[in-house]
Amino acid sequence: MNDDERFARSWHLVVGVVASVAIVVQLVLALTGARVLVDETEPTTPETLYRFFAYFTIQSNLLVAASSLMLSRDPWSDDRRWRIVRFAGLVGITVTGLVHSFLLRPLLDLEGLDWWCDKTLHMGVPVLAVLGWVLFGPRPRVSNREIVVALAWPVVWLVGTLVVGAASDWFPYPFLDFREEGWRSVAVVCVGVTVLFVALIALFHRLDRRLPARAQGSHVSG
């Protein structure tokens, strides 16, 4: 094992562990009644579990955790299934960080572990995941299959969230609550986020081809 592979394994392991620990701690806090979810009422345990995993933040962090832990074992993996998980997680976690920075930061005033989980899931993991991809890849790994899934997943999530929200009157993010914000406002946000997804997918796809190849046997300068 050369130094490049050793560094890649270590970085992916750190990302996977940090994301996993933050998810578990956040779940424990949610189940014990901590104010880590944007809820005005106290949900039952089944409702808490559903709402926890309904957050796009949690789903994108789960994808990053799974793909990073896999890459910590084989940083040059070219399994097609993991290609999809890796790319969808990369795009999703980037959107998570950007949306949090511009739309969600004022929603909750958190302290202690609540604050740590919030910042780790919304800021720490996105930075570590994107930087890890830039530094260690693996690349190239993005084909039409990965692009389709990376776009289809958030679209399915969005449609499901709106349908369930209409039936249950609960939305994971206030800007999707059409009963409070109105359909026009929600439509503008949905179009804006969709455009962001498309732009990031195009950017990462281009960088996947333009940045130096990072795979077993490839020469990496610098």
C-alpha cells in the first residue's frame, strides 16, 4: 500500500465515522426529546423516526457515510452500485451544505450536542466529503447512470415530501409548507433547488473528467 492509498483510506474513514456518529447522536437526541427537529408539537416515537429519516440532510449524510466507509476499505472501488451511491451522496451533501447556509441557519438556536450535530451534518460533512472527492476521487466514475439517479432521487424525495405533507400537515423544511408559504413561493424554491441540483451535477460531471484521474495504477502529480 503506497502513501497515496493510505491517505485516501484514512480520509474516507474519517468522513464515514464523523457522518455516522453525527447521525446516531442526532437520532438519539431526537428520540429523547431534544429540539433538533423543526417540530412545533411532540411527535410519537414512530413519527419521530419517520420525520428523522425524511430529512434530506439525513439521507444525504447516510449516502456519504456508506460510500466513505466503503472507500476506506478500497479507495479505488469501481463497483457500479457504489458509483451511484457515491455520486448521489456527493451532490446531495453539497446541496445540503448550500441550502443550510442560505435558507436554514436562522431556524434553530442550538447549544451543546444539538449544535455539534447540526453543524457537523450541515457543514462539517459537506466540506469533508467534497474535499475528499477533489483530493482522492476515485475518478473518473460518473456516467449517465449516476447522473440520472443523482437527479431522480431528490425529485422523488420532493414529490413524496409534498404528498405526505399534504396528508399529515408536516414538512421537514418550512419553505416546502405550501399551506403556510403558498404554492407560488414553494414552486419558486423547488425550481431554484432543482436548478441547483442540475448545475452541481453538471459541474461534478465536468470535474470528474477534467481533474486528474484518481484510481489504482494512475499517476498523480504533486
